[in-house]
Amino acid sequence: HVESSQTDTKEIWIRHGAVKALCSLVECYPYSVPTWLPDIIVFLSNFTRGNVMISNEVKRCMSNFKRTHLDSWEEHRRKFTEDQLVVLQDLLVSPNYYA
């Protein structure tokens, strides 16, 4: 049972490291949207539930993305498909807004 717990902890740390790496890619382009970036953002949306440490990392990353891309959003939004924009909107709207 202890071995299982250690494996779970290791997997969480590996997943957290991978999420941090993807967030670093997002944050490397604070004022532009490379063609591959929308897919990374959609992938990161899969980590907004579950482990708090990981979901907080994604939320922080998306908050920074919103802040740095807001001024030129009309230009940036053209890089996203409609489905990707829906996912992004879900990421950027605070769940507390509906509470």
C-alpha cells in the first residue's frame, strides 16, 4: 500500500512537471499566438480538475495568457478554431462567477 502511494505521488510530480513545461511554452509567447499554441491550451484544459497543485498551475498560466494577449485579442483570436475558443473561454471564466 505504501508503494502504491509513492507511485501515485511520483506520477503527480511527473504530471505537474509536464504541465509546467507546457505552461512555459505558452508563456514564451506573451504577445503572439504561434500556430501550435491553441492546441497546447486545449490540452492544458484537461488538467483544470483533479490535483490542486496542477490545476492551479494551469489557472495561473491561463490568467497570464489572458493578461498578455488582451490588447490584441481581435488579432489573436483568429488563430483559434471555434471549438478552441469555447475551451479557452471556459478556462478564462472563473467558476466562482456562477456561484
